[in-house]
Amino acid sequence: MNIFVSQIMAIVWKDFVTEFKTRELFSAMFIFALLVILIFIFSVNLSIVKASEVGPGILWVAFLFSGTLGLNRSFVLEKENGCLMGLILAPADRTTIYFGKLISNFVFLTAMELFILPLFMVFFNIDLLEHLLPLLLVIFLGTLGFCTLGTLLSSLSSNLKTREIMLPILLYPLLVPIVIGVVRMTGQILAGEPLSGMMNWIGLTASFDIIYIGVSIMTIDHILEE
Amino acid sequence: MIDIPKPDSSYSAIEVRQLCKEFGGLKAVDGISFELKRGEFLSVFGPNGAGKTTLIKVLTGLTRPSSGIAKVAGYQVEDGIPEMRRQIGVISHSPALYADLTPMENLVFFGKMYGLDHPQDSALAVLEDVGLAFRRNDRVRTFSRGMLQRLSIARAILHNPSILFLDEPFTGLDIHASNILKEHLQTLHNNKRTILMTTHDISCGLEMCDKVAVQVMGKFAFLKDIKDVDKENFEALYFDMVRNNQFTMAIRSH
């Protein structure tokens, strides 16, 4: 196997083993997302507004807020005991560290989202099963964009004392185009519209995913330098 | 494909010429020059804030020099060439080990990052070397400071580097753990590894090294072969040097 790929897989393996032992990241993200959805259920009168209209926004707020918790933890784990220094000293391109962390964050967040979806379906009384495939595509695009930018910015904010505050302040404004795209697409999918009718939104979200990956590759070397 | 510059065959293990590192006007490393041949051991003494850690960070490629030349294993440090990093091992204040993983998992992970062919075998071998094989399946979180430092040595020598950088490795260790660490360092030195160690422990640093340096306010105020050093009076000389240099710098800054 190519050394670049095997180094990325080593980082992913390490994150999985750590998470399997501690279960810190997944449980924290899942409970937080669940609480966000519950709070919205009690604050929105579903007999007045349609669940398919308010549901997409609530679902993505839950995903993004709980995902931010996970991102904050992601690089903090690397900073503990100077582990990041150990990684940087390894004969690896620094983009391997970025891609390893990106894949871990993406898998953990996607797994959490897949557990939240059935609960969302029950609480909002929306049948997601008939629109499952297009919905999964939208979730993939949105989560990828969130993780590409979030992983980069969490590596940047992990050096700051106020990292828990700085990450959302840096991340959310830059995520606006992706959030608009995925919330609109989720709404249209729940309203029963076909994917072919929302190609402009798919193109917009995918473009920002690609742009953020490109920006990350170009800047991660400088961000990880002390 | 990127053309990676190869070192010439006659390279020194470490070669430093007029090296400087500034942080917003503050010179943490100020015009340092020295050369270490393969297999030599340099002990660098100095008070807190003298720039010893920064010197190691520059030489290991963790941070870029502001000016000057730094070559390690024949490679320019600034180039950040992976082959250079394959040649070095670093032991610092922090162990660079994942607390929730076991020693085996930590070392196998770093073995994979260094592209070792058999990371499991290499990890077990170095754990036996540092006497921690019996705790290989316990979480690192449960280890004492002394055991962490031994595990840190195992991580640093896992890929069999030819050059070792040690940043105050005796900090926080009790006498027993210090003695174990000294034995390991002596073995590594006997195995012809080039070692650069910063320390506050004067007797220990003098005992093992081939060259001695004293760094004060970013500069090397003293650099000699150990055979030219009066070991008996070195401690008094060291404190004089630190006092005089700090006094001179204080006058200059006014």
C-alpha cells in the first residue's frame, strides 16, 4: 500500500481504537444532538407549522452543533501529552494528518447522524424511508463540507486558549453556503421533489466541499507549524 | 516527481552555522554555530528561557529558523524532508503518547507512521529494551512519570534513528528513574548514536557527553570538548557564566 494512504489509515485506526475505548466523542455528540431536537420539539408548535418545513433546519442545527463538539475534541486529543508533535516529527506529509483526522471526524459524525435520523423521523412524524437515498446524498455532501472546513479550523483553534469559543466563530460564517444548500435540499426532498430538480444546490454544495479541501491542502502545512 | 536533495557522503550528523530564531524581536536562538560528528554526544546546559528548547525545535524541523544554516543528517532542516525525520528521534518534556492507548498500540501506530515493515515486532522489541514489555497491554494513562519517560524513549528509538534529541529528559524523575534513564542513554551512546541533550542536571550531563555547551539568552556562551573541561569546577564556572551573561545583556538593554 502507498505510504501516504497507509499513514492516513494509521491515524484513522488510532482514532477508532481511542473512540472504541473511551466512547467520549460519539456519546457526547449523540446526546447533544438529541437534546437539540427535543428542545425544538417543545418550542415549535407542530399543529401550526408543517414538520417538513421546520424539520430540515432543526435537523441540520442538531448535526452542526453536535458536530462542533466533536471537532473541538478532535485536535485537543492530539495536543494532550504533545502527541501532535510526535505526529509532525514522523516522516509524513502534513496533509496525511489532515486527511486522517478528516476521515475520522467524517465517520464519527456520519455514524451519529445515522442514529439521529430514526429518532427525528419518530419525533417529527416524517417518513424518511421513501426519500432515504437522496437524503443520504445530501447528508454526505453537507457532512463532508462541515468536516473539511471544521477539521482545518479545529487544527488552527487547538493552539488557542479560547478554542471552544473560536472554533464556532470561525467555522459558522464560512459554512453558510453549505448550510443554505443542504437545508434547502433536505426541505425539497421531504416535500417529495426529485433530486434532478435541485442540481444547482448540489453543484453549489459540492463546489464548496472541493474548495474547502483545496484550501485545507494548501494551508495545513503552515497551520501545523509551531 | 519532486527532486529530493541528497546529503553528501561526508556530512556531519548536525551542522549549525549562525542559527537564529526570533519571536517578534526576541531572539530565542542567537547566532549559534557548532558541529557534531556521527556518534558524538553534546550536553547543552542553560537557565530557563535560554532558548534550549527552541534550538531543539529548530533542529528537528518543528519550527523554521529565522536565519542561518541548520543541517541534520546532511539535510537542510528548513526543507522538511521526510528522510531527515526518519533519521531523528526526539524525547521532550511531553511524552507524545496517547493516554487512552496501550504502549503496544501507541508504538504500533508510530511504527506505521514511520513506515516500518513489521511494526508489531519492532514495538515489542523496544518495549523489552526499556523494560516495559510486562505492561504492554495497560493504558498509558496508568503509567508513572518514570515509566512514561522510558516509553517515550521506546517511541523515539522505535525506527532506529541515528540522531537523538533530548529536551530535559530528567525533569520530574526520581533518582531511581533517573538512573534507569542514564543507563539507557549510555547504551544508546555506546551504539554510536549522535545525541544532543539539553539538561539542568550538570553532573549527569557531564558524565555522558563528548562536548559541553552552555546556552545563555539564546547564545552559546561556552562550547568545548569534554576533555578540555575542568569537571570539578564546572558548576561554579557555569553559574558565573549565567550571571555574567545575564548582567551584560541587562546593561545592554538599558
